[in-house]
Amino acid sequence: MLQVVVKTQEIVAMQIRYQIIIYWCEQRQRYIAEVPELPDCEAGGRTYQEALSQAEQSIRQWIEAARAFRQPIPEPLGRLLPT
């Protein structure tokens, strides 16, 4: 149990370095935040800031689950979209 708590603290303390793409979805009437480097990692919110906050939480949970199931965690690649 202590080992899981330590890993959770590491996740909370880590900096989010994955790209987060946020856009308005007219159909859902909310902002959607996608994390392309982490499969199925996305979040939403009524405001841009809420979507960003939820995405950061989703990233932490995604990494925590990957660790729990001993799955590989992709390294952040940096900017994915062309300028």
C-alpha cells in the first residue's frame, strides 16, 4: 500500500509535458481536451480552464493506471502539430 501512495505522490508532483489540444465542441456544448500521445486520454469542461485542469488530472490517472498494470508510458514528444 505504501508503494502505491509514493507513486501517486510522484504523479501529482510531476510536470505535465504532454501536448494537450483543447477545442470547443458545438455538439457537446463544452471544451474538449485531448492528449494525443496517450491513447484514449481526454477530458472536457464548461470552460477552457476547466478542460485543461481535467486533462491534467486525466494524464495523471492514465499514468497511474499504466504503472499499476505494468504498461509502457510514452515519453512526451513535445510539439506534435506543425506551425
